[in-house]
Amino acid sequence: MNIVLLIGSAAVVYYLAQRFYAPFLSRQFGEDDSRPTPAVTCDDGVDFVPTRPHVLFAHHFSAIAAAGPILGPTMALLYGYVPAMIWIVVGAVLIGAVHDYSCLFVSMREGGRSIAEVARRTLGNRAFALFALFICFNLIVVNAVFLNLTAVSLTSLRDPAAIGLPDDQTLFRTIPGADGRPQAVVGGIASTSAIALTVVAPILGLLVIRRKAKNALIYPLATALCIGSVLIGFVYPVTPPTIDLGFVTIGPTQFWVLMIAVYVWVAAALPVWMILQPREFVSVQFLYGGIALLVCAIIGAAIQGAPVSAPATAIESGEHALGSIWPILFVTIACGAVSGFHGLVASGTTSKQIALESHARPIGYVGMLGESALALCVTFAIAIGVSYSDYSALLVRPVDAAADWKANPVLAFSVGVAGVCEIGLGIPKWLGILFGLLMVEGFVLDTLDVSIRLNRYLIEEVWATVFRRPPRWMRNFWFNSGIAVVLMLAMAYQNTAQSLWPIFGSGNQLLAALSLFTIWLWLRARGRRALYILLPAIGVGVTTVGSLVYLLVTRYWPAGNYLLVATDVAFLALAGGALVAGWSGGRKTRSERYEA
């Protein structure tokens, strides 16, 4: 099948969606730039900060475009590229982008409150409490997945031969591997890049956010910082040592887990302009560059007649490896089609920084289309860039596999990027693998920054609900950020990212269904018909509940993983309770009419 034709068809769908469907949504919600946004009325220089749309788009897109649109499609390709493409494109246009825009807009109209706080007024206190607990559980899983993924990406080692280099190469620093062969310290370059960008973030934040520097300065500066951080990484790659404390041994991966936990604890308590916004503004240059590079490489490879190794459909093999195509394909792709986490970002941080209501469309709706396009590029990059047998070997457990064998979707993605860039653009394979790794690292670390901050906001809201006047120490941001970090570490310590991914995808999309249900009732209370919200909520809700039941019965309970059994049951119970309580509370508001 012609890949250029498929990509062109998707591009047409994206264009029509932002040209016609997004304006339709804006009319339904009643966009009005004459109404001041919370960023203007509550400007405090910390959380509420009116921000230029292109800077805010960078923050928002960097926060939502994490590992989901990369690793989800990487694994879902086992079902074939056609099923993956259909869900990525159709799901994003009709569900994911609608969800992101509506969460952002409703949060703006509700004073920058989170979607959970919106649920309090719309659904009642009981539904709010259950909704808030559900989100807390969800964020714990999200944070644990991204923490493990970040630590793994920063400690990645590659055999020089696998990236097209001889054993005596001098481009990468090497260390001896388990088999005695030299291993290139690829992850060390990404580590140095991340550290360098974090160190310069406050300076860039002062220029971009506080001093309002001109675009002609900040974009070249951000690009130069991206390139400079990577060049420094080649010279000084960070490779943490193994530390033996006697009672415990801390390896490189565990070292980064602890260091990242400390970093996000501090970052979540600082003003957004100091680290969060500027780091994401720089990191998003990797995202923009990555999408452009992948599109050009895929088109170049297709024009040259490069074969597509992945089958168009492979339902049987996909179901053997991952499970039934419904519902597992849908939750595996995760953020590439629809993500409840996006609603937390939109209502938790983005709505507090948006300067005009009309900015919600390009940031919320179009931002999700951009993430969908990224997921589509990932799908085709792997389909072209690596043989299907080599790809499957990285994700499907062989019969004779060692006891410690683990699926490696990060490597599968990086190898796919390297292959398609070499075929389509003639870029050396070692550079393509490095770029793929930097994309994953940048996405995931930025999302962790935002996610811990969102968890802090939510914990503060829970205290305010449980206690009429919470003690001062319960309102302290260091304390609440610390709770979020400790819970993240506890979940990450006992599970790998691969074992957490299915329940992460299920809980994440079930959160989207609950958010859409809340928004539907919010609109109904204002006398507006909203089938375009209700139908996606029902579809996603049925799929994710089916997934949680499927995982519970076929995986977690038979395997004796009681932590994930408890998490799965908690998701089902809290979501069900929130729906029942929300419907009961929503009935009281349907006869009322609120000012839009």
C-alpha cells in the first residue's frame, strides 16, 4: 500500500477537522475574546501567567506528547499498520481533540479549576471525591510509567555494530558490556543534554516569560541550546556509577530514578516560568524537529520505493502477543488517539496561562491533532525502517527467552527512526538512533514535570474538600509535591514500564470518558445539546471498562500481581461510583441554567 497516499489522506482529514470541526466546537462552547481569562484576572506570576500562544503551545504540546504517542503505536503495530492508523486518525479527530479542547475551555470558564473541581459543581461533592481519588490513582500509574521510561532511556547502551559503527569508533564513549564487547554510551548523551537544558532553563525563562524577548531571538536561541546540549553530551556523557551501600546496591537506572524523583519534587514547587515553561519550550524543538524529520524521511523512503515490512493487518499475531484487538489495541495506542491525561494538563496548567479564549482552539484541538500526527509518523517509520521480524523480536517474547527477557519498545522505536532516516534521507544510523532516544527522553521528562505538579494541585484540592480549613502544613507545596513523588516511587519500584502500560492506557482513557461525561453535564446545565461529547464518552467508557475487566481476568489475577489487581479494581470501583454519584448530582443541575 502506498504510504505517501495514506499520509496524504490523514493530512487532509486533519486539515478539514481544524478548518471546520474545531470552529463548530468553538461556536457550541461560545468562545468570546472579550471575556478575561483566569490568567489575566488571577495573574500571580507563579501558576497564573498570561502567556503568548506560541510559547504556551510549546508548553502544552511538550507536556501531552510524551511516551504515549511513541511507544503506544510502536506496540500496536503488532496488529498491523491499518488498524493502528484508523484509530489514531479517527480517534483523535472525533474524540481526543474534542476532549482536549473542551477540558481547556471549560476550565477557563471555571476560573482555571481542574476538571475534578469542575466536577464538584457539576456532579456534586460525592462524585468529586470519587473523581479526585480516581485521578490520584491514575497519576500514580502515569508517573511510575514515565519515571521508569526516563531512567531506562538515560542509561541506554548500544553495540556500535548495531548503529553502523566499528568497534574502534571514537564518536561515542564506550564501556565494556556483559559479553566483553564495547557498548556505546548513547543514554549518557541524553543525560547530559537533559541536565544542560535544566540548568539554563531559569535564564531562558527570564528572557522568554518575564522579559518578553522577541521571537527572532528566542527561537534561534532555543534551537542553539538543543544542539549545544547534545554536543556537550558527546564530550561529557553522564554515566552514573554503581553504588554499593552494603545493605543495597544502586545501579545506574536506580540512580536516575532517585535523581529524577528529587528533580520533579523541586520543579513542581517552583514558579512555572522558572523551569517548567522554558525547559519545555526548548525541548519542544526536538518534538517539532522530530515530526518534520520523520515526515520527510517517510516520504523520501516511499518515493524511493522502500518496501513496507509490516503487514497491513496482522490481527491474529497481534492478539497472540498483546490480547484481543478490542479492547487492547485502543488502550495500547493510548495518547495517540485520546488521553485523559491531556485533560489534566489542559485544566491543570494550560488554562491558567492562556491569554485569550480563542487561543484554546490552536492549543487544545490542533495540539491533539499534532500528537496524532506524531503517532502516525511513528507507526510508518517503524513499518518502513526495520524488518518486521527484527521488530517483533524486540516486543514478542521468544519461546526460548531468558528469565530476565523484557520487551523493549524504546529500542524498537529508535531502530525504526534510524532505519527510515537512513533509507529516506541518507542520515547515518547512529545519528538516527540518538535522535530517537532524545525524542523519547525529552517527551517523558517534560511530562513528569507537569504530572507531578498536577498531582500537587489535586492533593491540595482533596485536603480542601476533606478539611474545611486544612492545617497550614497540608497546604504547603513542598509537602504535597513530596506525597506525589513518594507514591510514584512506590509504584515504579515494584513494576516495570511494560507491565504497567496496559493498565496505564486503560485508566488514562477511562479518565477521558469521565471528563467528557462531566463536560456533557456542564453543557446540559447551560441548555446546550452535546451529543458530540456524550457519544465519545460512552464509546471510550465501554472500551476501557472492557479492557480493565479483560486485564484483571486474563493477566493480573492469574499472575498473582496483587498490586495491579488492587489498582485495576480501584479504577473500576471509583469510576463506577463517580458515574452513579455524578448522574444523581447532575440531575439536580439539569433544571438549572448557569451563565456560560
